[in-house]
Amino acid sequence: MKKNIGIICGGYTSEQEISKKSGKVVFDSIQALDYFSYLIDLDKNTSSVVDQKGDTYPLNEVTFSFEKEGETVHFDMIINMIHGAPGENGILAEKFENLGITHSSCHPVQAALTYDKYACLEAVSKLGIPTAKRLRLKISDTPDIDGIIEQLGIPCFVKANRSGSSFGVYKVNDKKGLSVAISNAFKEDDELVIERALEGREITVGVLEWKGKLTVLPITEVTTENDFFDYEAKYEGKSEEITPAKIPIEWKEKADEMAKKIYKGLHLSGITRSEFIFQEGIPHFLEVNTIPGMTKESIIPQQAKAAGISLPELLEGVIQTGLIKKV
């Protein structure tokens, strides 16, 4: 019997529209596969389900099911494409597991950890992987601007602690800019991470379980005309993404090793994308994304293509891995 596969997108953060683009690409890409597929749009007001014919049904968010032609449809698996809350922070993963629904996300505890930039950096540091010097700032704190500059230097990065797609991320080049960046980033989250800026070549590394084996996809090097890999660079064509990255083989081997170490050390699952900057040939970890984008502009589909894997094939692997996953 055909399995019912839900692709959930939307959510409650600034990443909602990007999530919807990812969800639609995934939904369209699995039409040729042997499943009943449904696009789930999760929204604070009204959540809905769209079937392959384009018909829309209300989602029962308590049971995560819906009524179609007089019958209740339950999902055999859900592909989580919600960037940000509640998809990337573990809330949905916990709900799915309580309902006994298998899903593509990592475990709720790991999702919460990786969504918290500061906590994730601390955990990765304990694995022996280099990271930038940093501090955490809460909205209740009074920022010591001079003290921050003395500790971290200029330039530095101010980042909303729990956000993605470069929302609430600012590169700071002077004292006045630091105050402004802190104020702006607090609009996105009530905790910030402020990091010493690392200057060097930036790469992103995709990792997944592929045919029963932990696999690193071809690495992508990211260059941009902007100050850093911000929203414009990611989604509005202000960057160049080179896959496979033209980096020395020893750099590639180090990055592959570190990305695998993070995946295993943090007990991750599904598809992840870890970002690094090279300093004197050593990859320094920036962050890991446990629900990478799947839009036409996104990096994971580019990396899969470079590995000779089509997007439908990649998603078939995700579904098959998910269907045998214990919840």
C-alpha cells in the first residue's frame, strides 16, 4: 500500500516564506515517486493540507491528520521543511514522536541544541573543533560596548542566537555599528551571540545517511560581493557558490572529517549542512543547519547534483531512512 508522505513548511518566524519555497520544491520533486504526497502549510492562524490534485483540507494540529472524502488521513512520515520555529528547534519533532509519526528531523534534544547557536558552538568546541571566540548577550543585560570590543575585537559578528537564513545577523566594523547591530538583532531574538570575525575562505558541507552509510556530499565554497554570506547573498544572487569547492585536498579531508565528527558527536540525523571558515588551512566551525533549504537556490540540491544524485533520488533516500526510523 502506498505510504502517505507529508511535507511540512511555513512556521512562525521570518523564515516562513523561504520554508514555503523549500516545501513546494520538495513536494513537486516527489510527485514521480510511489507515494501519496501532501503539502502541509503550518501557520499560526490556519494550517492546511494540499493534495496532489491541488485540493485543500484543514489540518487537525492535535492529531496531525485531516479528513478527505469522509476518511481520516494519517501520515506515515513527515519531511520537515520548516526553517526556524517550530520546525528547526525540536518542538515539532517532539510532537511527531509523541504521536508516533516518523519524520526527517533529528531528535528533539539535538534540534534544540543546534538551533541555539551559542550552545551548539560550546558543544562543538568540546569535540575539539576550532571555533571563533564569542560571548552571549541577553536582552536583560546592559551591553558593555567597550568591553565587548576589548574581548572580541573589530570586526565582529552580532547574531540572533536562535534564527536562520541570516535574519538578525550583522557584521560590525566600528563601535557605533556594534550598538546598532545589538539593538537590531534583539528584534529577532532575546539572546545574541557576538563573535570575533574570522576572515578566510568559507565552505559549507552537507552530510547525510545515504544507503546506510554516513556520507559527505561535495563541498561548496561560498564567495560574495557583500560583507558576508547574508540574506541577499543566499537568496538574491549576491554570491557565487562553487561545487565542488576548488580547495586543496588536505583542506577537503579536514572539513569532511570535522563535518562527520559533528554529525556523530552531536547525534544528528537526516540531512545537515555545516559551515566553516578556513584559518591557516584549518576549518573553524560556524554553525550547523539541521533543516537545510531545498529551494532552487539552495546548496544541498547543488551538492547532491555534483554527487550524481537527483533531487527525487535524494528525497527517496530521506523517505526510506525515515520510514525505518524508530520513534
